[in-house]
Amino acid sequence: MSRYTGPRARVSRRLGTNIWGTNGENIAMEKRPYPPGEHGRTRRRGNVSEYLLQLQEKQKARFAYGMTEKQFRNLYEEANRRQGVTGENLLRYCEQRLDNVVYRAGWAATRPQARQFVTHGHIEVNGRRVNVPSYRVRKGDVVRLREKSRQMLVIQWNMDTLGRPAAPWLDTADGGQEVTVRELPLREHIDVPVREQLIVELYSK
């Protein structure tokens, strides 16, 4: 399983938004509100090409959900084959990833942390342990923290201190330590700041 392990603040500064949702990215963007690199401060933003805008939107979504280029491209191709709006299908598939569900349930502070919880075997789906972050949940699936994992301090801290409510398409139970996929996420439920139509235009070329 491959994942991005480079400097996160540089990516957020380049794309102009907090990708991973960490405080360090906010601090870096406040101190240096311009793209990274030797010419970042003097780079002209007025003459931005259409291709650059499309590429940036794709990178925002790909980094936010923690996918490689190949994974993201394959997900787009599947979304394009399905009925409905391709861009919305793509974001819906991203939201259905198990690591994102763990994040949306409020058990993890960030998606990378949620990915770690999944790979370390702390999550069960329909009573079976699943350690694949890209596992796609379906309507009616029950996702829960394993019994031994519920006492982890980091999970308790995330739930008590962050207090982030579960996504509207998830029903919580068992004191918030279990969620059921009530319905597949709608576009209005997805708050990732991405213009998905630009991603579709990029891949459609």
C-alpha cells in the first residue's frame, strides 16, 4: 500500500487550501501565504491556465483522500462507466472508502490517522475485521470499533475533545462507537473543497 509521505504543508501551500486538516498546515499557510519554492512569492496568479486549474482540483481530491494517481484514475474510470453525474459518482466513491468512513464517524482526527486505524486492524465491518483502507462500504454496512480498540486514548480523545459529529449519511449507535451506512452520500454531504467538474474535464481530454 503506497501513500504520500512527503511534506504536507508544501502541498497545501501549493494548492491554496488545507488538504489534511492539520494545525501545522494552517500555521504554514498563515506565515507564508504563497506557493512554495524560490519563485513562489513572486509567481503571478493572474495568468493561470485552464489545465493548471483542472490539475489542481484533481490533486486536491487525490491528496485529501490519500490515493495514488493510479488508484484515483481507476476510480474515475469506474465513475464514468456508471449512470449519473461522473463527478458526483467519483466523490461518492471516495467517501465510501473505509478510511474515510472512520474519519467521518469522528474516530480519527485526520484521514491519514483513520487510514492507520484501519491498517492496524482496529475496525470491523459487519462483524469482520477489515484492514484495507480502500474497502468500499455499501448501504446497510455496520462499521464499528473493535472491543480492544475502544479503550485507546487517542480514539477517546478524538471523540471527546474534537466532538466532530458523524456525517449525515451515517447513523451512530453504541455511544458513537458504531455507525451504520444509512444511505450513500449525496453531493451536499461532501464538504471537501473540490470542483469535481474540472477533474472530469481533465480526464476527459
